[in-house]
Amino acid sequence: MAQPAERGQFGARRRKEQVAFLVVKFLRLYLGFREIATEFNAHSAAGTLASAGLFPKVAVLAQGLGFDLKELAHALFRNGQSQPAEGLKGREALDSMKNTLERRFLDSSIGTGFHLLLILQESLYQLERYSPELSMEKEEIERVMELSRADRAPAARAPARAPARAPAARRPAAHPSPADPAEMDSLYALDEISARMSADAADLVQGVMKRCEDLLEATARVIRRFGTSANENEILVLNLLRNRALVEAVYGEGAAETILSELCSGKGPRGRTGVEKAIAFVKARCGNVSGLGPAAGASPGA
């Protein structure tokens, strides 16, 4: 049976792993969403959003990385450490409060982001599934209305021939004439409803997409601060070293060097650059530096 000290060490290492996985998984989700957003904006500008085929892509992102992130955030940030540590003063108290606020924000933003992705998924399904049918219905209504107008035209031009037609009372009640005013009013109403449903579906998708974009941008900024404040986390440093290309794809060129420098600042590892210091830090802590040369870096999709 594991002793309390061993359980404490295991728990501390498990938390380091969860922080590392949270950061890397978020970066992957962010980049995957940005690719979807690029396609979304292009199809939206072209008026082809209903046929863009984005629904399955969002579904994979939401039910894969989105779900994993939500579970990781709950495990990390809902473990009773939701209050600043007591008895601290000055800089320590400020750092504790900042860390607490960041934890609360990340738990909320990641959970909200997951549910927004699910809403976006269902909104895209409605748009891609029903908007084409509504367009076909609108075309059919317009065709029937045109036939009705054509049916009325001969009677308007030659009223003298009207008596030759069968009396209205003898026509079958179950088959009203296309020119019947009540029938035309019903078609006009269906046309308006179809147009409104299609417009509402498009507006909903646009609104949810914008909310997802804004929330992910804000979360990316907090994730960056949260990651660099993860003191003594060799597992996070190792994962960032292995995913330098991913870090730079999200935060820009040179970001990996800057972030690794911040993570390893004051830890004593030797090196001229942030990457060299990070490799020395990881080697000193866990010895696992295979494939982590200064020029190495995993692809964004790795």
C-alpha cells in the first residue's frame, strides 16, 4: 500500500501531466478551430455556407479535443483550490490571487467553449440539412404562384368566355383552383416562413461562430500566462519542446523561444537560448531529451 508521501508525489506528478496536456490540447483545438473559421469565412463571403460541409469538422473537434479539454479543466480547477491561499502578503498574495482568478476563468471559458462548439455543431447541421430544402421549397412555391398568375391571365383578357367554364359550385371542393385567393395567401405565407427560417439559421451560425472566436482568443491569452506560471513543471516544458511548431502556429514566430525562456527563468539550467535552457532543465529533471535538438520541433498536427 502506497505511503502518504508516495501518494503526494504521485498526485503532484499527475497534476503536472494534466497541466501539460491541457496546454497542448488547447493549442491543438485553437489551431483546428482557426482552420475551420478560415473555411467558414470564405464560404460565408461566397454565399455557399450551407454547402460548405463544416458540420462534421466541428463535430469531430467538439467531441474530441473539446470534450477532453472540458474534462481536464474540471479535474484541474474543481479540486477545492478555488480560493487564494491565506496568510500570504505582498507579491505572494498577489500571485496567489492571480492564479486563482486564472483557474476560475479557464474552468469557465473551457467549459463554455465546449458547449458553444456543440451549439455551433447543431447550428451548422440545421443550416446544411434544411437550408437547401427550404430553397427548393421556395422555388416550388414561386413556380406554383407563377402558374396561378398565368391561370388568371386568360380570364382577365377574355371575360366573355367565362360563362363557358364549369360553374364554381360544381367543382370538387377538395381541389381548389390555384387562382383561389385563399390558396394564394397560404402560399405567400409559406414563402415568408421559409425565407425567415433560412435567414434565422444563417444568423444563428454567424453569431455562435463569432462567440467561439472571441472566447478562444481570450482563453489563448490566459493559457499562455497560466503555462508560464506553472513553476517547476518539467513535463510541460518537455511537451512544449516537442510541440514548438504548434506553439508558434498559435502565438506567432519566436513565441516558443520566449515562452521557454520564461518557463526556465531562474531555474539554473545553462544555455544561451530558451530552448537550450529548457533542454537542460528537462534533462536534469527527467533525462528524457531524445529528439529535442535546438532545431527540432513537432508539426502542428502532431
